[in-house]
Amino acid sequence: MKPYEGLRRSTLLLGSTLTVMAGAIIAPALPEISKAFSHLADPELMSKLILTLPALFIALLAPVAGYFVDWSGRKKVLLFSLLLYALAGTTGAYLSDIYLILAGRALLGISVGALMTSIITLIGDYYEGRQRSAFMGYQAAFASTGGLVFISTGGMLADLHWRYPFLIYTVSLIIFIMAIVSVYEPQRIRPAGGVKLISAGLLRSIPAQVFWVYGIAFFSFAVFYMIPVQLPFMLSSLADVSNTQVGIAIAFMNVTAIIMAFNYSRIKRRLDFPYIMALVYILVALGYTIISFSNTYWMMVAGILTGGLGFGMQMANINLWLVNLAPAEIRGTLVGYLNTFIFLGMFMSPVLLQPLVSVASLYDSFLIVALILLALAFILSYSGWRGYWKSSAKA
């Protein structure tokens, strides 16, 4: 066993708390941010961009992060991303120009893309088999824990002032110190033609099923991000609901998500990747159906908790599916592209939902998405039964 194994595990898991929900830390403050910039032409849109802009820059630059992870090394990218996370994330705490804040959010996106790519690649390098499945589950659980702790804390801080939630991003400096001490650079296999961001040879070496995983990741996280993007406005429209309650409601999604993520490796022993994804869609569909019929705060929380059961398995299943398919020598590059599709889905979430909202209501849109999820669950189950995904079913 390598030295500092316990600290290294803690570093990777705590680093995971800073990733998927990084943008959503300030979700409870969105209504207040909108009021603070009410002099702008469309303050509500600008406040939503503060939330979603990091996802766009993760999507655009995660492949570059994957390239550097394979070319310059995992540890260098990890340390750089942790520093940039703190510097960029806190800009909303002290800048008054919304365009400068948006620039800071763009830099935050770059840091999150590099952070996620380096962590997932390191897990793939350090662990194999059931140990890898279990650690992916723990990684997803800690990512959900970050959402639970940081978003609920963000809600409480937003009640004091909308700027205060931005201070949460300084947590990465503690993990930066841990990473310096504990993370080591794994021995890597270099591709024969060298590491390339994209090339004909790279495309030929990618298993065909990887592209299906990318498509599933895009759609799944577009659906996932309906919670932090749309629910703050739905919840704040209810009578006597504070920013703290908004933050707690959104964070509740992570309560059930954590439970399912910790048990992911047990579920994976019994079900292959497509069946787990179908189960994810069924649970999220049930949660979104409850939300669509909600007229009280606690009924909406019940829907969020139910959807969280599915979301708890989603990240671990997609990450492990991709890592198992990816050749070791281009693992970082393919993980980088996976993060592109994940966060492009997050960024596009409000855009994709807008046509539904235009012809129906936001509540009806959740119900329509639930029906789409049930249809896709059937397709995934049927394709799994037909054996299409058989070659990707290894644990």
C-alpha cells in the first residue's frame, strides 16, 4: 500500500464535494441576485447565467483538461484546479460588475472541469474491479454530500446577504494542501502516437458504446439540473418560503442521493449499466410527477427526495460505465469529453425546457419530462435485454 492512502482517499472524496453542484451553491441566492441587479434589462436571466455559466465553460474546456491530464499528469491538473476554484469562485463576494462576476464564473467552470476530470481519472488509475465500483459510489455520495452541505449553507448565508454564499468556494484551499501531501502521479501508458486532443486515430480507438454513454450523460444531467435552475423560482413563489428553506429543499435531493450512492456497488453486482440507468429514470420520473402536482412546500420536498433516489446512482453509473469502456492510455481524454457532455447538458437545461414552458406551465413541464424518462427507461431495458450493451457490462 502506498503511503498516505487514507489521506489520499479523503482528498479524492472531499475534492468530489466541489464538483457537480459547484454552480448550484449560489442557487438559493438567485432571487436576491436578481433583485440586486434589477436595473439590468433582464435581471432574472442574468442571475440564471451566474448559476449556469460555469457548466458551459466546463463543457467547452473539459476535453482540454482531459488532454492535459494525459499529457502533463493527473496531479498537476488537480492542484491547479483547486487553486483556481478558490480564486474564481469567490469573485461574486466582492465584485459589483455583473459581467466581471460572470467572467469569474467562467473561470470557475474551467477549474471544475479540470477538477472532475483529474479526480475521475485518478480513481480509474488507482483502483480496479469491485474496488473501483465501490469508490465510484463513494465519490458520487461525497459529491451529493457537497450539494447537501454547501447548498443548505448557501441558503442560510443568502438570508444574510446574497454575496456570502460565494465565500464557500474557499474550502478548496484545504483540499489543495491535502493533495500536495497525499496524491501521487500514477504510472501511465502513453499512446503510440503521443497524447492528442482529437485525431482520426483517437476516434478509431474509442469503443462505439462510449458515444451512447455521452448522449445518455447529456440528457440525464439536463434533467438533473432542472432542480437547481427551476425550483428556486417555484419555491420562492410559495407563501412564506425563505431563501434558507429554498436551499434546504434543493439540498434535500442529496439526502436520498447519498444513501443510493453509498449502495451503488451492491446494486451494480446485480444489475448491468443500462438497467441501472433505467431504474434511475423511473425514480426521477416519479419524483418529477410529484413535483408537477405540488402546491405546498413539503409536497415539493417529497418529490425532490424521490428524484434524489435516482440521481444518487446517476453519476456513479455514468462515470464507471465510461471508465470501464475507456482504454487506459486515453482515459483522461475520454473522461474530459464525458464532462463536456455532462455540463453541456446542465447549461442547456433551461434552454431545452423553455419550449415546454412556452406551450405549457413549468409544473406541466416536469410532468412531460417524467413521461419522456419512463419511455427511455423502457428503451434502455429492452436494449439491455436484447444484449446491445453486453460488452460494457463488466464491473
